[in-house]
Amino acid sequence: MQKTVSVAEAKTHLSDILLNKTVSVAEAKTHLSDILLNKVVAGFDVMITHWGQPIARIIPVKKTLKPIPFEELAAFRASQPLSPTSSLAHLQALREEARY
């Protein structure tokens, strides 16, 4: 026997799948800190509904990445004096100093 669901229930279930989590206003009010810490911080969207109708969506903040200033880094590296010894030789000397 198949279960019959209303359109609103189907939309809620579908939004649960697509948007990761749907909660009622009452549930959001009661469990807001849990929702924020367990779902939103983990990267999931949370849809808040009132009588089965979506009224708000909590989404995680997208962290913007700063562009890497390759030209500035190259200029900085070029301005640094070269070491008279290789990095390998320097690390081996440090290791030997630490042994004795």
C-alpha cells in the first residue's frame, strides 16, 4: 500500500533532500544553537518553515579567498640575499648541533 502525501509535504521532503535540513519556526527557536553549530557551520543550508511554507533560509558564510600576489612574492624572493650554504647543509648542521 502506497502512502499518499500532500504537495506541501512533498515540497518539504524535497527541500529536506536538496537543502539538507528543514525545521519549523518552533524547532528553530528551541534548537537554534544546535542548528547553527551542527548544520550551518558544517556547511549545510537550513530552511525554516511556518505551517509547511518556507519563510527563511540560514546558509553558511562563504569564505572569500584573497588572490595570491605572485608578482609581489617574486619581488620579495628576489630581494632576499642568497645563503652561502644550501638548505640541506644548513638543516644537517642544525641536526648535528642538536645531537651533541
